[in-house]
Amino acid sequence: MTLRGHIDRVSSTSIRGWAWDSDEPDVPVSLVVSINGTIVGRCLASRYRPDLEKAGIGDGRHAFTFTLEAPLTPLARHVVAVRREGDGKHLRQSPSVLEPARTFGETRSAIAQILTTVDGSDDLASRLAFVTDMANQLRQLHADRQSDADARATLLRQGRNGDTRGDGSLIGSDQPRALVIDDRLPQPDHDAGSNAILSHMRALQRIGYAVTFVPVDLHGDDSALAAEGITCCLHPWYGSVEEVLRRQRGAFSLVYLHRITTAGRYVLLARDYQPKARVIYSVADLHHLRLTRQAEVEGRPELAAAGAWMRTQELTTAWLADAVITHSAAEAAVLRRHMEPRRVHVVPWSLMPRPTAVPFEERRGLAFIGGYGHRPNVDAALWLVEAVLPEVEALGERLPCLLIGSDMPEVVRGLRGPVVDPIGQVDDLAHVFDRVRLTVAPLAFGAGVKGKVLDSLAAGVPCVCTAAAAEGLDLPGPLLNLVAETPAGLARSILALHEDEALHRICVEAGLAYITAVMGEARVDELLQRAISR
């Protein structure tokens, strides 16, 4: 009998090929399959394959696929043989050898199948315990690599683990490490808090720190920060901020906590897991001031109670930190009344002057810019349109007004009118600054430094403010003269700045000079260095 045949493919789950006896062309060949010398089954080579018929191998009904009852483990070597039953003659490529898998990708599906083929509850528990333990080991390995644990262990063996320099870095280490914690990944130019934390992380890098960032929700696209050399701790490597602190125990010489929502939760954990680190609380703005002021303006005692509770939390957190950073001189004064003044530092974020190139005469009108997820900005937009703009019109001008910002509610969109255009969020504020002669910030209450006021000054566009909007900025005289509290006073400042080109030029120059002097990178670096030094 003349046997022709071939093993075409061998995998962990099946063997495929064909067999044909030319002396008995119409009789399917019976085959025996063995693995590592043990017979695992039999099959007939009787399936149709058009390529066999085209090649002149009988009528093409001589193919076979043998499916294994259980997948072969990819971790061992397997010898697969296919022979004709009766005389034991091998097909070509028999025996074939499956070598052990050498990569995770090759073993992944098999491991998954092994783990999920469960016989009973005890088996399930043991498999779950195994997977959990392996995941824990891999997470710790990842954390050790992020924190350069091997280098720190070398310093420990050399007895240089406890001595620190004035900047908080370990003596003997190449670079001090700073951990920055915030509610979420920063969104450049989206809000003042994002701009501030990005600026301070860059300043820490310029000072000499390797910066690691962790958002409380542990999610987001960290590619932008990674491009700047900032390491991020995210899911699935970490399940919580506490896990970051614990897995990288003792790895940081500085822990920077941004906002009370973050600092209030993690200041004590930072002390526990990073005992040699200097802990900095950056307040962003004092929430209790905003709540208390809103309660007064709106006559809401429940907000006053919330403000009192928040005041206790913010001051307690400030006492627990080594140093407190605020962007506002006014808030620094509040904090210094309740703690050692030397522990309170005013540190702005950096901002580059980028004045609009569009001439004064080619621009017209004003803009209000603010994130409308922040209640003071909603109230300010309503007050501007309903109270201030009518006063401007009473003085003889109907000036176009743009309302700009994210999260705009319907109550603000409903302000649309002949001169009011509620645009909402824009990708680039430069396009807004190229259209208007001034911005206005008519806030009745709030706290902290108002980022959009500073953005406006940096663009060479003066801003008319209330005292609440100008608080903590220490504005130069020409801009300070524009501050007003009543609709009529704001209207006079708006109209004067809009119509008087000479006054406008003076205010533009004063604003740009202020941004250069107060918010330059060198100044931010110097002030931040003072705050983080022991």
C-alpha cells in the first residue's frame, strides 16, 4: 500500500493534515495520534479540501483535523506523531515537535484557560490566591523600578540612608525625588489649578527633582506628562494613592499635596510612608473663605456652617504640613494668623507674556472668562449682563460682550442677546484676546488668585475687576485704578478703558510688566525653593 500524507499544522489544541493511499483511493485512511509516546486518539482522513483535489490527490476528501480534548501546556516540550493505523507508518513531518513557549504572549491564552478551568470552590480559591499573589509581586516590581529601589538599597548598605541635604535629597543619591498628588491629571490651559500644578512640577524639575505625579482617580492619559519627563502612577499598577505611598515607601524626599481635597486625605499617610520627606500643602485657594463670603452675599446659613467646617479642615491640614503654599498674598495673611508665619509661602505659577498682535483699533468689546462649574463665575456672568452692561449702555455705548468658559449652564447660555454672545469653551484663548479690548471679572465673592485675570494681562488685554477678583494680586497702580464694586463704577472703568487708547496702552504695559516681574520662571523657582528647603 502506498501512503502519501503530511502534517500541515500542529498547535496546542489541534493537529491538521492529510493522508491518502493511492492503492485504495476511495478508502479513508485511519490514523493514530500520539503525544510523547502516548496514544491520545484516532481519526479518519476524510474531509474535503479543494487544494488536494486541485493537486490531483484523489477526490480531495483526504484531510483531517484532530482536536485535543485538553490543550497542551505551552510550558513543556511535546512530540506529536501521526501514523497509519495497522502498519504504523508515519506521515511526513511526523513526529513534529512543539517547543516550550519562550514569551508571555505565547503562553497567555493557555494560562488563562488553565486558570479559568475550575473543578471546585477549593480549586477556585487556590487559583485566585495564586493570581492575586502574582499580581501583587508584579505591581511591587513595577513600583520598585519606578522608585529606583535597587539604588536606594545600595545607599542603605553603604550607611547613607538617613542623611539629607538642605533640599531634602538623600546624601549619596544622584537626584532627589518629589511626589506630587492632585485630584486629577492636569489639563493645560483648562483651569488655573492645572496651570499652577504644571508650573510647579516643571519648577521642581528645574530645581533638580525627579517628579512623580499621581491623580487621586488613577486614570487618564499621561502621555503629555511623560513627554516632559514626569512619571505617573496610574491604574492598573496601583489601586489607590495610599498604595503608591506604601509600595514606594521612603522613596521621596518631597511630597507635594495640591488642594484640600487631596491634602486632607493624604497628609498623615504621607507622614507614615515617607517619614523623611518634607510635606508641602499647596492650598490652591482657601475654600472656607469662598464659602463664608458666598454665605454672606446670598444669606445662606447652611453655607456659613460648611465654611466653618472647611476652615477647621484647612487649618488642621496646614498645621500638619511642613510648609504651606498659596498663590495669594491675602490668603497668606489669613494663614499666618493661625500658624507660624515662616511656614507660609506665597508662590505664584509661571506665566509668559504673549501680547496680542492685533492693533487696538481692530478690536472691540469685552469678554468675561471663567469656568462655569465654579459658582462664583455663574453669578458674575449674570451680574455682568443684567446689571453692569445696562450701565455701560446708559453711558452711551453698546459694547459686544463674549462669555467664555467650560461647563456653561443653560442659565448663562440664556443670556444671549443683541450684544451678548455666550460662546462657551474655546480651544485657544488667544483668539478671544485678539477680538476684544478688555476683559472684566465682576466677582462678588471667591477666594484665591483668579487665573483668567492673569491670562488676560499676559495677553496684553487689561482687566476690569471687582475687589474680590483682584484680591491677593497686588496689582500695579494703573490696573488698581480700574477696580470697582458697583455696576456704575465698573461701567465707568469699562468705558474709559475701551475708549481711551492712551489709558489702554498704559494699562497694557503695566499688566505685561507685572506678569514679567511676578510670574517669571526664575522667580517661581526661587520662591518654591524657599518653601521646600528645610
